[in-house]
Amino acid sequence: KAGAAEAATGDVFALIDSDNVLPAPDWLATMAAPFADPEIAAAEPLAYTRRDEDPPMTRYFAMLGMNDPLCLFIGNYDRECAVTGAWTAIPLEVSDRGAWLKVVLRAGEPTPTIGANGFLIRRSALAHVAWKPYWFDVDVLRDAAAAAEGGRIAVAKVKCGIVHLYCRTLGEFARKQRRRVRDFLFFAPGRQRAVVPGERRRIVRGIVRFSLATTTLVPLLLQRRRGARRIPDSAWSLHVPVCFITLWIYSTTSLGKCLGFRQATLSRDNCRPGKHTGT
């Protein structure tokens, strides 16, 4: 993504990942419409599109509204979630503009994980953001708000979706989770990332809740039931194994860092590019 941003020449550019499928021919026009408001610095779909023909893993993550179940417990996610019935658990200033929501992000306040899978942003919003050599999706808008005049930016959450072909199997999910954690541990020490007041406490509480829920199982079953009531789909059966895999990878990788094992990014050689089917 950093390479794409560096090569882009337009005033507004779109980050559409290799594993994304645009669900409608007018998707780009719909996403670009909010930029008619000069205050809008970026735009992102409100949801993930779930299609009946998609594999269970793709449908599950679309319904969950995130690719990492830990985010559900921390409360930091950015797409509609069938478990909670909301697109984020972070309190924000939001105004409904009909086809999209205008969301105000302020420096020094928590920011949802906006910045990937159909993300559009003005070049000017990145003028004072350290997005090289690694584009941290969850930090881009937080840094942009801190650098903006008045310490605030406005983002559009457009009332449409995008297909995210994240992975097909639990094994592929495990590899991607391990890669993501390793990338973060490798690149994070070189970034000057200020901790928002209360954020560390919220994250720690979320990690504890996630660990207890996964080891005791009952809270996960209740979440699965709640999600299935909103969107009936057999893919909800993946909720428990996905949470167990996530807990194992975070625990073992973090333990390795604490023990002083060498941190390095994982190879992308075996990564599966997205299958661009559909319109």
C-alpha cells in the first residue's frame, strides 16, 4: 500500500486490495460522491458484502465485520457487525448525510480501524503522515487527524459494501494472522505512535475479556447465537475455531518477543491473490 500511495498521482486515490471485489458497477462513483464536501478527507464502505456463493470463511468475516475477532472485544472495528448491530463501539461524532455518514475524528481520541478494503483518501490528508515504509491501516487516519489544522478530520462511511475474499480455510487464516502480528512487532518499534488516553486500559481489558471468553467458550457461543439471529448462516460455526487460533497466535508470538527471539516479517511468496470475480 505504501508503494501504491507513492506511485499514485491523483488528488484522491483508492486503495482496493487484491482480495477485494467491487459489488456494483457504480461502486467507485458512490464512494467518491462524499468528496464533494471539502471537509471529507477519506471514505470507506460501511459494511462487507456477503454473497451466497462465497466460501464460509468469507461469509463469516463479512458478517463479523472484521478480520480479527480480538477487535470485537476491544471494541475497535469499522464495519457493520452482526454480533453487536453496530459498525464500531467507539463513541464518535456522527451525522447522517443520507447515502453516507459523516464521522469526525479528533487528535487524542480513539480512532476506528479505518483504512483498508475500499479506502479512498485525499493526498493532502497524507502530507504530514509517516506512511512509509509500511502502511499501518489503523494509524493512517489517527496520524492525519493529529497533523490536520484544528486536530480534526472528517471521514465518510458510505452506505455500501465491498467483498473481501480474506481467506478460504482456517489454515490460511492462521498464516495471515501470524504474518500480521509479526509485521506489527517488526515495524512498530520504529514508529512514534502516541497512546491515546485510556486506550491502553481499553485494549488490556479487551484482551483479558477475549482470553477469558475463548478459554471458557460460553461467551463465544452466545456471540455466535446473537449473530446467527441477525443473519442466519451456517458460517457462524467458524466463530469458535477462529477465536482459538487467534488467541494461540497472539500468545505464542508475543511470548517469543518477550523471550527475545528475533522478530522478522514473514514471506509473502505463498500469499494467494484475490480472485476477482463478479462485477
